[in-house]
Amino acid sequence: MLMPGLLPEQEPRRPLPLRAILGTAITVLAVLTIWAFVQVGRKNAELERLRSIDGDLHAVRRERDELSEAKSKQAFLQKEIDRLEAELAAAKGVPAPAAAPRAPELRVLPAELAAERLTQGLQDFRSARYAQAESAFLRAVPDSWIYLVLSALARTDLREAALFLARAMQSDPDWLRRIRPRDLFGTAEEYARVLGAVEARVAEDPLDPEAKLLLAYLHFHEKGAAHAKALVVEIGAAKPDHAGAKSFREVLER
């Protein structure tokens, strides 16, 4: 047994200096901050990936809808071509050519959805987004035939406009006075461009009955019924059996 005083006395523990404590705390805080930044970066990357997937999905859906609309439009135009060919063949006294297989007819939406599409189409039309407007109008038939006439005219596709006008005459008793074409366009310059294109076509080929009928429709609202009737009478004189000219004249004479 050792005698007291032979062992060294235990020194009391000294508290850590404040500088060391602060250094440790700063280090821990820095590590936690870096970890948080890494986690936020991962979350942001995941959100961007999900947004990209969502955008791709919307794009695919839009392409699907556009393809469906294009097929429906092709079906309508083919049907009109077949009908006109049959009328021409009957007038000539020869058998009509066999109709080619057609895609399904244009789908007619419920009234509330058709009205929504028509409203969207009018907004697109006034903003000069004519292709989008036509896509919306195609989903709003039969209430949108005359609007389809103007969307085709805005794209300077007179042949298609004439087909739509023929359908409007058949299905809409108010086709001539439903709207004033000038009011549908977003700017006066756009309407002047369309009117000028139709007038130029008639000046280039005065015997083109479809272009002249379209001009009669526009002139009815610009110059009055007398100017429209003069053009319709010219069509009837050159082509007495022209169905569009007959329908137009009947409306003017009511």
C-alpha cells in the first residue's frame, strides 16, 4: 500500500474552449447545409423529370387529337368530293365513279361541348391562329359551318372554303346572316387580305363558280344584296344547274 502523497494528484478537467465549441458547431452546420443542398438538388431534378414527362404526355395527347381531327376533316372533304363528282356525272349523263372507302364521319359533340369549342375557335380566329381555330370549329359542327368557311378563306384555301359553304347552305338556314365576316377578324388588315385574295381569284378566272360564290357571300356584307345577287346571276347564267348559286339566290329573294 502506497503511502499517501506518493501518487500524483489527478488534475481537474478543463472545459473546452469556446473557440473549439464554435468550430465544431460550424462544422456540423456546414455538413447539414451541404446535405440539405444535395437533397434539394435531387428533389428539383426529380420535379424537372416529372415536368418533362408531363410535357411529353401533353404533346402526345395534342398530336393524337390533331391526327383525329385531320382524319375527320379528310373524311368530310372526301365525302364532299364524292357528292360533287356524283352531281357532275349525273349532269353529264354518265355513271358516277365508285366512291373510295372513307374514314368515320365528323363526330358531333354534345351541345355544351360544341359551344365551348366554338368559343375557343372564335378566340383563336381573332388572334389569327387559323389552323387552331379550324380544329376547334371542326368539333363544333353543325353550328360552325360558316366559321369553317372563313377559317379556310383566312388560309386562302378557296376550294375547301367552297366545300364548307356548300355544307353551310344545306344545314344552316341562317348561314348568310349569321355573322358579318369582317367582325370575326382581329384586324381590318387581315380581312382586307382575305377579301383581296378572293377578288383576285375571280379577276383571274371569272368562270370559277366557287370563287365567285365566295365573293358573293363577302360582298353581301360589304356592298349589299344587289352586288351579291349580280354575282350569283352570273354564275347561274354560265352554269344553270349550279346548286350553290340556286341556294344563294333563294336566300336573297326571301
